[in-house]
Amino acid sequence: MDSSRKQPKLLPVFATRHHGSSQQESPIPIQPSFSSDQKRKATPAQSTRDTARRWNSTLDNSSAVKPTLARVYVAVGSNLGNRFENIDNAIKQLGSGSDGYAIINLLHTSMLHETPPMYVTDQPSFLNGVIEIETNLSPTELLHQLKAVEAQLGRDLESGIRNGPRPVDLDILFYRSLDDNKHWDHTVMDTPDLVIPHPRISEREFVLAPLCEVAGLTHHQQPQDEQNGIHDSEPGELIHPLSSQSVSEMLTILLDQTTPSSDSNDDEPERVVVMPLPRNRFLNLSNETVIMGILNVTPDSFSDGGKWTESMDAAVQHALQMEQEGATIIDIGGESTRPGAAEVAIDEELARTIPIIQAIRHKSDIPISIDTRHSKVAQAAIEAGADIVNDVSGGTFDPDMLSTVASLGVPIVLMHMRGIPETMQTFVDQYSEKGVVQDVITALNQRCDAAEAAGIPRWMQIVDPGIGFAKDLEGNLSLLRHLNSLRANMRMGKSTPILLGTSRKGFIGKLSHVTKAEGRDFGTVASCVAALCLGNDDNTIGQSQRVCNIIRVHNVKAMKEAALIMDAIVRAK
């Protein structure tokens, strides 16, 4: 080994920020995971540093800044240690350094998929995803940069088992650049060190599934490209340049070839979509419908106002009871968002929610979401032990909400609502000529784009169509009837996690003639089951793809029992 080679220099990554339909490049580097002192403590063994030297590229400074940036799909994976932290750190460190000039813009992420190992099966399950980046690096330069990051995070590039366990894995899948006619065209290359497209894409479900998700984001209309006269050579699809198949076709073919037979072992592991939570936990969004139990610590909520405000012990006990009855998440709210409700002072909202979160966390590790529109409450709640931010305004009420959630590194629920609770009833029958379903699709896609631009990756986003918020009876019913259409038309397609909240809402009372909110649980269950079944227009619901992932309810026991039956029927052969 040539000991004169330089230590790998990971070059600054500049994040691309989207504002509305325009795109601006911000000279704000993605923050490295460690301070300089922490990096010194975390330095890998000398052999790993030597390996990193081998992979470090010597870049030609004269040609570093190119007129346009290539767009590259990169597979990310890990099955050792804190898998999500490894992936997150790898993305952040794709360029950490003080004297570099490379540009690597993170554009999109997929969802995260937990998958059983391939090839070498006696090893832990993998966490896999795909990211899309822009870069001024050539394919070979980018490969060297990726290998330097792998080595820095502890991967043994010299003597590690091929296809064996690894703390992080970064593979170039597709590399596209602009041709003379301003079309995005694929780079095809085959060298001893690098083959593009990746030669084993077609056999890897753990690559194709997240790749389809990111391709869905990429191949929606790009306003900045249109403004610059740039055209996609493969509108609407990402096409493999050698097989001429779209990645979605490749995935369909692979799944058809690997569909389990009727006598296969039902306990065999399969790919599941997961969402990372604090403290190295994950929310499984595939195997069964997730039940979110509601705990309102407010005096004026429409259903249970005042019920859990008098005694903290009673509130905590109710949360623990909901966990026993099958809740996977406890959603805690300190401000009523019923129609006409006035805004609550932040200090009051904090006083209502933070002690409850701390008390529940002392007794249980169940995931907790904070139902709030205020960034200060969101931050305090996460610091107190909550895991998810549930914002009924979709991040529109508080201008600091999205950036706060991004800095906290936790999932967010983005709900559709027009106006605020005090005014939303004025919008109940105001839809565009396209109708309520398309209006909600458009608005939710915009909120997801805004969240991503603020630094919240797609694998940290959940959407909620906002049943009962600024919708009339027909609007609510239409959204429930066409839930699958809503899901399919999200930019990431049917992988987009959806939360449904119909519990005890007013439209159920109108249809069932039940005036008291607490008497609407039968109607709640009916609305959820009907939405999940009727929304399955193409009969493609499976363990890794369902119409709705999370149901938010007051009566956990009733909904959990119904969901178990429904999930079993859906999975039946």
C-alpha cells in the first residue's frame, strides 16, 4: 500500500432547498454527525484509515465545478450497530471537510425497508433505502467518495466477507447527466472497479422497492428543469438503459417470480417498511394496521374534554390501558382543534402535556406523538421523551415547525387543513373544480415537498387527509371512498404512509344520528374498515403495501379488534 497517499477528505455537501416552484442552492452544508473532537474519538482503526486512503480520489480542481450537476441514485444500507444512525451519518458525511470543493446535493430519499439478508443469510436483517443526489463528481470520483465514507464509518473494505454484515453500504445504481440537447441520459460504464447501472438491480427487491419510491419523486414535473429548457428522456418512468424496462416493471417481474407458494412458511421474513424513532426503535408500517390511541389533556376537546385533566395519575393509567388494549402509539394533545376552538397559549399547552409525557415515559417505552401546531411545544415534547410530531396544520401554522422537526430528527404527521380551528368551518364546501380528493392530494404533496426542503426526509413523513377538518359531509365521504386514489397520487406513490382520523367526528354523528361524541365508536370502526376495504380498488394490499397505515382513535380496544380481523382477511390467500 502506498503510504504517501492522502487521508480521505470528505468534501462539503450543499443542500438543495425548494421554495414553492423554484429551487435555490443554499451554501449551508449538511451538518456532520460529530464535532471535530468527537470525530477524533470516533476515528476508525489504522487499517481502516489505510483502506480509506486507497479509496480517496485525487480530484481535478480545474474541472470540479461543472455547468450542470449529474443526478445519481445511490442505494444505502446497514445491518450492524445502530443501522439508521449509520445510514444517517453516511449521508451527512458525504462531504464533511474544510478544504474540498465537491458538490453533493441531497434531493430525495425513499422510505426505509427492513429486509432479510441475501446471498449470505447467516447475518442480521438489513435496513435499506435509496437516495437521489446531484453532484459535480464523475462516476469514479463519486465511487471513491462513497468508499471513503464507508471506511470512515467502520466498514472493512479489505478483508470483509463479500455480501456479509457491514455498518454501511453505499452503491451507485444509476448515474444520469445532461446531453447536448438538455435531456437527462444514463451513463453506462463497465470497469473493474465500477459498473453502471448496478449489475444486480434486477434481482434485488430491497433495491428496486425503494428505487421505485424515489423514481416517483424524480419523475414528477420538475419546475426548475422546465424553466431551464431541460427535458427528461424518460418522462413518467425511470428506464433501465440496457433492458429498456422501467424500474416499476422490473419490480413487478421480480415479485411475480418470488411470490410465496401456498405451502410456504408464513413465518419467513419479508421486506417491511419501517420508520425510525428515537432511541434506535422503529415503527413497523407493513405487518399490521397501527393503532394510535388519543389522550387529550384539554378541558374543551369535542369528545373527551376535561376527562383527563384533573388527575395526572388517571391520564397516565389511561395511556397504559390503551397500550394494553393494542395501541402502538399514544397521541397526546394539549390544545383542542375542534371547529371554533381558540388558540391556547404555548405556556399552557406545555404545562398540560410535558408532565404527562414524562410520566408515561417513566413507565413505558411506547412511542408517543405530540399533537401540536407550535414548534416550541414540539421541541419540548421530544426532549421530554416523545417520538413523533403530529401537526394538524401540516407545518403551515408555525413557520418554525418544519425546521424544528428537521433539527430534532423525528417523524412528522402532515395533516391537510384549511384555515385554523377558529375559521376552518368557513371552508367546508369550498373545493376547486377538480374536487376534494384532488385538492387534498395537491396540498399534501406540497406539504411533503416543503418538509423535505426543510430537511425532513421522506422516510420521516406521514400524511393525514384531515377528515372532519374544513370538509363537508360529502367531502369526508369522498376522501374515505377514494383513499387509495389519494395514496396512489402522492409523489412517492403507495409507499406514502397515511394516518386516518375519523374517530367520533361530526359526520359520523350526522349519518348515525348519534349526538353524543362518545357514542360514535361503532360508526368510527365502520368508517375505518370501509375506507380501508373500499379504498383497495386494485386489490393490491399486502403486508408491505396497504391503503392506510395508522388509525387514530379514542376507543383503542374496539378498533384494534376490528383491525386484526380486517388485516387477516386482507392477507388471506
